Amino acid sequence: MGLRERKKLATRFALEREALLLVTERGLDDVTVDDIAAAAGVSTRTFFNYFSSKDDALVGSGPPRPTEDAQRIFVAGGPTGDLLDDLKALVISPMLDFDRAEIARAFEQVRLRKRLVQREPRFAHRIMAAFAAVEENVTDTVAARMGDDPDDIRPQVIASLAITAMRFATRRLHSREGADHDREDVRAVFDQVFDALRATFETTRPEL
């Protein structure tokens, strides 16, 4: 990402963070858009450049979607030609665009949204819907590579497996409280998860 994109991402993170902190502290009905904007150090107008409501700020955009470059490379059969390795490269691609501070903010959002759901259970289905939207995006990408229709079983199963692996890897990283993750930490955990999948599905035919 360029400097402008990083600044926009930092503003989005700040608005989401302050919304989550304020609502988990005060409750949904006692927090306004003006409160969130002031806590983030921006104007209310700037808030509406990113979100249409405080509910949207609380839910956020969900897990990061694969980058456009990663999608293009995957559809073309890359980067390695091995489907499992290429799925890993696809779902990890947005995290590898983040610097250390952005990775830390992303994991903080995970913790804060867990607290939000505990206080305001009504948001659980919207947060799950955000994950479903990312899975749909991956399904479309897998279908394009394989020449399938996105409604076919094969791309849906493959995408579901990839998203489940991504969520598990994220939980593994998130569980290391206080850890200061960088891109190599993220890559190492994703490698472990996808290596475990490969070892599980690869079978050796016994000799007769």
C-alpha cells in the first residue's frame, strides 16, 4: 500500500477502535457518531466518509479480503501451480500488505469485537455475515481459476476450507497475548496450518 492508502487505513482502524471501546464501555444507546469521531480525533464528516452509521463502524468490513493482485495471480494458476499453496497465498495476501503496527491494530480489533458480541449479542450475526461475504469473494476467485460456476459445490467447498484455515490461523496468532507479530510470524503460522492440512489429506497407498 502507498502512503495515502495507509493513512486511510489508519483512520478506519481508529474509528472502528473508538466505536468498539465506547460501546463496550457505555452501551450502544449511549454512544453517538459525534462521540466516535471526537474520540478518533476526526470530524463527523470524516466519519461518514468511511461508515454510514455507528453500527457499520462497530461491524467494520470484516476480515481482510485477498488483494486484487493475489486474486489475479491465483486465477491465472499461480503463484506456484499447487492449489493448496496458492490458496494459502490468496488468503494471507492482505495480511502481508500490513506493517507491524497495522497487524497489531487488526488483532486488537478481533479482541474488541469479541467483547462487543458479549455485551451486544445482536451484532453476532452481522459480524458472521462479514465473514460470509469474504468467503463468497474467495468462492468466486476459486471458481474463476477452475472454470466452475460459483454455485457449484467444488469452489464452495474449497473456499470454505480456505476460510476455515484462515480463521484458525488468526485465532492461533490472536491467542498469543502480548505478542508483537510481524509478517513473518503471520506467514509461519499460516504455513503450519496449511502444512497440517496437506499432511492430513495426502495419503500413501500401502504396498500389497
